[in-house]
Amino acid sequence: MTPRTVPAPETWGIGVVGSEAWPVSPADIADETESAVEHLRVLGIRDGGLVLIVSRLAETIHVAPLEMAAGRLDARWSSCDATEGDAFRTASLVRQLSPDAVIGINEMIVNAVPSHTFDEVPVVAVTDRVARDAISSSRWWLRLGPTSAFECEVRAGAHHDADRWAVDQLAGEIVVTNRANRLTPARQLPTGVRGSVVDEPCACGRTTPRVLPS
Amino acid sequence: MNSMVDADRYWEPDVECLPRAELDTLQEKKLTELLPWAYERAPLIRHAWDTAGVTPDAIGSFAAFREQVPFIDKDAMRHFRDDRGDPYGGMLAIDLATPGVFGAIFSTSGTTGDPTLAPFAGREGPTILAREFWELGVRPGDTFVEMLFTYRGPAIHWTMRGMGATPIFVDHDPAELPRLFELCRRFQPRGWYNLSGPLVIALQQMAESGVDIERALDSFRGVVYAGEPLGPRARRRVESWGLELFNHTGVGDVGAATECREHDGLHVWEDTAIIEVLDPEGDQPVADGERGELVSTTLMNLVSPLVRYRSDDLVRYTRERCACGRTHGRVWPMGRKSDEVVVDGQSVLPVDVWPAVEDVPETAAALFQIIRPGRDVDRLRLRVGYTRLEPDLRGRVEDAVEAHLGLRPDVELVDQDVLLRMGPPHKIPRVVKP
């Protein structure tokens, strides 16, 4: 009873960026996982910790690196859908699991769950302005094209992996360009994030540019 | 289906077609290995067995297993969780924070209460689902649409890549269908996991507005359908678009089952689980092919090793060899035991009502609910969704149900969009309290 083996596909998966189909390679995902390890550390995820990731299936190319990064940190992760219909499950898992961080909270979810749902969660990363304003001390999770940026505890703009991606502002919108090789290249790709790029060092000690949503 | 696929039908031929006697031997070997593991590590299993005065060393055969091993169920897990403060309900058998273990915690959908945690540990590679995706006709180099209604971790896309296929991630949302069409034009996917009732309704509405659904979806060799039952009329509608549907269901929280191309029951993989089908009100097995409650025991999940788990699922089940050549059992899901209403001694489940509601043109989407104040009722009460309200519609729906079941129901009509808004994206609650 020998398992069948087949060659791995050259394309890891096809996600979506904006409204575009976005093929990524296994090397892209491995590279983004390296970035995600640092993001999770900044969010306070440690050996034995737990992160709850709230997302949509079409965001898998953004989420899988976070899942794998949790494994790299010997932490655990759980998941819910970033939809109104599944918001009750987010609230239930926060109550049952007491995660160290919850990533991906948005307007639909904060409008569908009790206002105290996230009071005891040490770090909540949000994806839109309504959630940002509804949850005190929340931090941004920005999807910048096919990569992610997260705020540190200073809450003065989201840090991306500047070794792999360049960020700029064009006509009030953040655009990204890949510095590392990617299966699908991005050249000043519009991200849909309105805001500015802050080029001054962050109080957390990092000196790379940050993205500050407007 | 092309000849290349037919000539290479099985992902794991030596397991999928293992002779029955060898399959039984394999199960017994795996069972005797699993039971001590479960007893030593899963607190609920130990509690249940100690209460029953059973130890693993006394269970050396299937006969002893069936005679002595106690049942567990979801209520037992919830009570254990609440009484002991154990979020896993006494069913976590490893430390998920063990270095090197890819530890995750998934959960049930919460249809019947607080979501139950489902701990997971594994490493990237194809899962048992590869047998089912291979049967759909997916092959290395293909693309495959993953459109799962709720995200349950990486097992699906691990499996696709483990088969050499590339997943395309699409949200399970009718609003995403135009994007799916565009992806189909560009990437020509061969498999789709999965289609659901609300997506079928949306496709039908697009077809009525002039979209050529058959052309838009012509790259698929097979489409998995899941979430809730599919009525015969809806199945014919989907097949009229040139799609071959493969029904798929969960099996007692220990695995999944999917139709093969014979479409004669859903294959359960018995090298991974022991399936018993028992009298829903007792503990005796029903005859092969008769309706009963599915009781499951995992043979492969060492993280959360369910043993004699009463699933609440009513099924028909047979161990007869399938015409496809596979030797593993096949299941026909009927509904949840807790959804059953008994009207004047007659059992009624949503699956029994389905064909009748489908038969009326204005309610053909089969969006309906059974109003269930309790198990035993004097009269069947239904809430039925319609697309167009006609003065005689209620009477026609009541006539159709009476013709199918021999019971005249009380029918409340509502706009079907009202019912669609009640559910998660892939289904609506089929049984509700008054």
C-alpha cells in the first residue's frame, strides 16, 4: 500500500488581489511566510500561543503564510470566516480559546457581535476603519497587493517587509512593487489602500517606511 | 470523462478495492492500536470507559468492541467541556503546542449549538480526499476550484497540490459567480469543490437572464455538491448544464464520503473509520441498507480520537461492493435524528419533504423549513419559500406534500429571499422552533 506520488504543481495557488486573479508559487508563499513570522512576533505570538485568523477563502494567499508562520513559532492557530453569518463563531472562539491575537476583524463582524467581544484579547488586527474605531487599541492589518503589513504596538502605521516589497503613494493610494522575485510581478500595483507612506523611524525602533491609512 | 481518466480510475487502487476480508482484518488491526491510545490520552474516552468498567486490554475483537465499548455523543462532549473547563470536551489527545507539530483548532459550524472545537495536527500532503478528487477526473497539472462554504484549514488545498493540481480560491458567495466564470475561461479548471443549494439558485437565475451556464462552466469534469440534500429536480437542472455532480457529506465527524461515477451511494473509507448503523432509539444494529443512526470510530485521527460516537445522523448504509469496483461501504444521508418529527406515528425528515416542494414551480428551489415544536406533533407544519405568490399556491403546495407523504400539512408561505437571508452562505436552517 504505497501512496501514489505525483510532481508538485509549479503554481501554489491562484488567489485574488483587488479584482485580479493572482497566481503565486511555492517560493512566493515560503517567502511571505518568512515575513509573516516577524508580523506574528510583533503581534505578540510566541511558542505555545494562539492566533485566531478571520478571513475569506479568496484571501488564502495572504492567510496561508500567517498559518505557516504560527507553526514556525510553535504556536497554534484557529480560523473563522470574515462574514456576517460567521461572526457568531468568531465570538464563540474568542470566548472558548482566549487567543493571544485576533487578526482580520472588519465592520461586518463588529456590527454582528456584542461590543465586549474583544475586550480581553491582547491584540486585535482590523481591516477597515469602522473596526479600527470600534475596538480600542486595535492595529491595522493591511493587504498591500499580494503581501501584508501590520501595525506594531506604537500604532503609527503598518510595517511591511521592506526587503521584499517597496511601497509608494500615488495620488493618495498606496502602490507596491516587488523587490524579491515573484511568480506574478507587481510594478506600482494599486492596493486600494488610501493613505500615506511615513519615512521616519518608528518608535518601535524600525527604520523602514510605514503605511498610514487615511 | 476522457479515456485517460477511465484507464486510471483509482488514486489508491490497492486500498480502495481491497477485498472485504482483508479490509476487515485491516480495521481490526488499526482498532486494537487506536483504542489504548484513545483511552490513555483522551479524557472523555477514559471517563466513559471507566464509568462502564471497560479497559482496552479487554477489547480484542470487533465483537467485544460492539458489546462492551460505551458510546459518546456531542452532548457528552459539551457537558465535559462545561463541567471540567476543557474547551476540547475531553477529546484532545495530543499537545498541539508540541514543537514541530502543525497545530490548529478548527470548529464545527455551530448549527446545533456553540461550535465544537476540532483540534488538528498534520503535515502538508494529500489527505484521504485525494481518492474522491481523483474520481472526479482531476489529474496532475489541472486546476481545481476551492469554493468551500466555510474555511476549515488547509486540508483541501494540501490535497489538491498533493495530487499535482493547483487550487483556485473563490469565496462561496453567489455574487462571486461572475468571477468564477472569468476564472474558468482563463484557467479551465477540471474540478469544483463545492456547489451548494444557494449557488444553484443563483445559477438558475443567471440562466433565466440569458447567461449560457453550460458554456461558462464547460471545463469541469466533476463538481462536488455539499451542504444539504439535493432534490432530484435540482439535480436534473444542474446536469442540464453539462455538469456531473458528486454528492458529498461529512461522516460522523471522522471523515467524509463522496459519490463515485456510479452515483449509487457515497463512499466511506473504511480503512480510516469503523461505521456502525444502529437503531436510533437503542444500541442494536439495523439490517444492511436500513435507516439507522450512524455511529463512528476513527482509525486514523490520533489528535481527537472519536470512539463509538453517536453522530445524530440518520443514514442508510451498505457494505455491498459498488459497481465501480470499490469495496468500502456506501452511505445515503437521510437527516439528523434531532430534526425528525413524528406525525401520527409517521417519521418525517426534511429529505422526505424535498421532492414535494420541488414539484411546485413557484417553490421549485425547495427552500422550506419544518416548524418543530417537538418530536411528536399532531400535524406537519411547513414554512415554504416562493418566487411568485399566486392565490392558489398554498393549496397546491399542501396537495403536493400530501401526495408524496400521505400527510396534509399546514403551510406558511414566505418570499424565498427571506429564507435565503436566514442561512450561512451554503444552506438555510431546515428545522426551526415555532
